[in-house]
Amino acid sequence: MDVFNLFLFSRKGCCLCKGLEERLRCLDLQKMSPPLALKVIDVDEKTTPASVRKHYDLEVPVLVLGRNSQENLVTLPRVSPRLKGEGLFNWLQRACSHSLLSD
């Protein structure tokens, strides 16, 4: 089965970004359908393309689904900072399924 990347565009020092990353790391993303691999991208890193930095600068944290960081990216709806555990897993499964079906 194909594995999709779940990109978390974030930045150091952002409490919302840190909290979402911690909650996502507690999930077994391999049990998603399709399985997901979390990739965290700091929009302020020098290696991050300027176009990415410009696009997500004021929006972080942002979850984006795709096979790679350059093409066929689908931005997921903003997740509630209150969701965690099973609730976050279920929300993510629905958001990913809906995004992949509408692609």
C-alpha cells in the first residue's frame, strides 16, 4: 500500500505548532488508510524554499498531504488544538480520506 507524507509546516517557538507535532507523534500514523509518514518542515529554515515560507508564513501550523513536498499537495482543514488521541486520529482519517477522494 502507498504511504503518503503528512507534512506539518511549522516554526520553532510556536506553541500551537509544537503541540500539534507532539500530538501527531503520539499517533500510530501507519494504521491510517493510507498509511502516513509525518514530515515536519520549519518554514523559517534556510533550506525551506522561499515560496513555501511565503505561502505558510502566517498560517502555521498547517497540515498538508502528499507523496512529496513539491507536487500534488492537498492542504487539510485546520485542526482544533483540543483534539488529541483517538479524536485526532479519527479527524485525521476523515480529513485524509475526503482529501484523497476529492483529488
